[in-house]
Amino acid sequence: MSAGTTLGAVLARRAALSPSAPAVIDAGGRTTFARLDAGANRTARALAALGVGHGDRVGLLLPNGRPFAEAFFALARLGAVAVGLNTRLGPGELAAIAQDSGLRLLVHDAGFATAAAAVLAATGARGLPAEGLAAAAAALHDAPQDAAHPCPGPAPDDLALLVYTSGTTGRAKGVCITHDQMLWASLTMVPTLDMRPGDVHLLPVPMFHVGGLSFTVHCVHLGLALAIPPRWDAGAVLDLIEREGVAHFFAVPTMLTDLLAHPAFEPGRLGSVRWIMGGGAPVPVALIERMAGLGIPLMQTCGATETCGPGLVVDAAHALMRAGSVGRGFFHTEVRLVDEKGDEAPPLATGEIHLRGRHIARGYWHNPEATAEAFSPDGWFRTGDIGVRDADGFVTLVDRRRNKIITGGENVYPAEVERVLLTHPALADVAVIGLPDPRWGEAVAAVAVPRPGMAPPGLEDLRAHCEGVLARYKHPRRLFLRDGLPRNATGKLLRGQLVAELSGPPRDATGA
């Protein structure tokens, strides 16, 4: 590929081709591609004046909206690496990510001042309030791209993005994503999804997640408008969809459930929507069927941070008839299922799902052991999910090998929560599992063994114990008290037995 195929160049090209077309519709109003490009240019110059250059990691602790997009594309033009920080994480979790990534600068919104202070205290990074960056950028005049910064631009295989995702042991891992891989994430979606000139795409998912940024790049690439709500509010999103004529969007199932349950919902308010992609958690078949009844294909998808978002998808034509499946690979995405012997599994046999394509990340930041475990030398990403593929190539998930809990589209790893809960003085033992939940997909549940001679803790007591240490979506929503936990002869927790026992209607559970 040529040196021009980088993310900053994609925005510049789109601005040249579609200068007056809407690029972003958010709380700040409507921004054209020309204005977005100019804003990214000014922001790049302001960051360069602060010494930010090629390879520097810059944290973005920002809400969704145009400022996030401008900062992301500005860093791309400098050859710097954007580190999207999950605004739902606790200060300690954010500080650990900042230390691991070696942040040079943290750009933060005023609403996240407490978390920003913790990050800056734990690192040698410099803090820059978002309004300060905006003021510095606004003071600069527009400049052509080649004058936007004094250092050479990036190459396609340079890092553009570092996204942290927890590992099975709870240690956060930075997924290394290049300019080329982000562009190929867009290229594999182009022939897979029905996205047309003039469409408006709703972006209700966080831009600090790779899914949010992947669709941001995709819409710039295709010249589509991004309608970005500042936060998730079902009523406000319904208004936005109706007012802007939104044609499609990606959402986690809980968002769709909220839309349909909102008092102001009427089928006609979704009249402009051609399709919805559902993921981040298993999409209930009943939800797919209800959307089909509204004339909207709800396409189940299965991807990962390591794939820059795209992985498997049930296309619109098969959304209803293949409900329950996670589909086939996106156009430029190879899929294989591998059995325990390392051989490719035949149709109707279970195997671990492996994915390969130009959009697969290069590995984990400064973590060669985890990289070697997850990525094969010939380019396959081992997802850790177990599935079965039918004769037509459609894959259905069977199990998650790594016990990951997905609640409301967020990943929770039991070992991380268990370590925190075991510091509670009234607990002798604890297991954390995911249980089916009609709203969240899965609910985090704690199966706890009280310490002899002490009063057993309640659910709110455990949640208070996690406050400030773990993000609230990781806090247990259900509590089961037991005299002991089931373990095998070697002491290994029989987690599956607990899930099977407790997945029915709650009897002795507390919490929602």
C-alpha cells in the first residue's frame, strides 16, 4: 500500500471529495467533513506544539462527540498513538493502563477530573483539559495537511490505536492496532453491509471502544454522517433517529430493549432504519423476531478488539432465519474452527473459532507471551470462543473457553472480581459467574462462602467494597451464600456446575 493510506489521509481525501457533506451530528451541532478535517489539522498542530510526535501514546478520556473524533484523527496525522480510556473504569484501573502504555499526555474532559487526577498522579504524563486543547487549536489558522505538524507522517503499518481489554487473569492487555488494520476493518465491512451515500449512521456505543472508532473510520471512509448522542438515553436516541433519519446502527441488546420499552416508542419512529447490528453480548432470538416484525433485520455479530471490530455476522438476508447464529465471516475475514488436536473441525463439530484478515491486530503491547498465545505465526487470531459451523458456514457459539462474562456489552473477567471480593474480611471463599439476565444479557453473580464466626455480608456490602476499585458494571448484581464451593480433586473450581445450578429462576439470590 502507498504511504497515503493512513487514517489522517483518509479524512483529508474525504474532505476534498465531500467538503460540505455532514460528517458529525452531535450536541455541538452539525459539522461538515471540511470542518472536521480543519479541526483535526488545528488539533494536530496544537499537540505538536506540546511536543507530541511519532509513536507517543496519548490518552483520550473524553465523552463521545466531535472533539473525540478530531483528537483521534489529529493523533493519526502526527503518527502518535491514541489510547482510548474507558470512562467507566475506576481511577485505579485507569492508572494501571496509563502506566502500562507509557502515556506522555492525557487529554481529559472536565467531567472526568477525578479519574484524570489519579492517572496523572500514577504516571509522569502531562494533563491537558479538553477545553484547553480546543482553545489552543482554535487559536490556530487552518493549514494544509502537509503543514499541520513539523514531523514526518506515519506509515500504514505504524500504530494508530492502543485499546485495552482485560485478560483471563484480569490483567489489562493493550491491543496494538495500525492504520492499515483500521482501514481494512472498513474494507471488510464495505461489501458486507448496506451503507449508501447520504446515509446517517447512529453511533450510540463508546468511542473509546474499538467498535465505536471502527465505525467512525468507516463512515469517514464512505462519506456518511455520524449521529452521536452524548450518552445513552433511549428517549433522546429515539428523537435523534427520527429527526435525522438514521439508516443503521450497531448496538448492544440492552440498548435495543431500552428503545422498545420506552414509553415514547412507536414503530413509526424507527421507520428510517434499514438494519441494526447487534453484538457485544448474545442477542436474544425473541429480540431478533420482534425487530423483524418491525421490518428491521437485526444482524447478530461477533467480533473482538483484536479484530478491530469485524469478525462474524449474520447478514440482513439471513437475520431472521438464522437467528441464534453469529453468522459467517465479513467479506475479507477468514474463519476456521479448530478442534483440540489443532485440526480444522468438520461441519457440525465443535471447535475454537479462529479469525484471519488484514484487519486483525498485530498483538498485545509489551506482552509477547499473551501475543504468542492468541495470535498464530500465520496470522490467525484464536478467539477462545467455542462454536459449531453448519454446512452453509454459519457459526453458532457453544461456550466461552475463558469464562468471560459479557454484561451490557462490557467484558467482565471473574478472576479480577474474585480477587477484590476476597479482600472482604467476612468472606472465606468466592466464585464469580455470569447468569442469564433479560436486560443485561448476563448478570455478574457472586457465590460466596462467609468466614466462620462472622456475619455474612449482603449484596450492597459487597458492592460498596468494590466501589472505587472496580468499574460498577463489574460489581456483583446477585449474591448467593453457600457453605462451600464445588471443586474437583485438584482444587479447581467447578464453575460450570455453579452456572448450571443457578441459571434458573433465583431462589436464594439477592439483588436485581
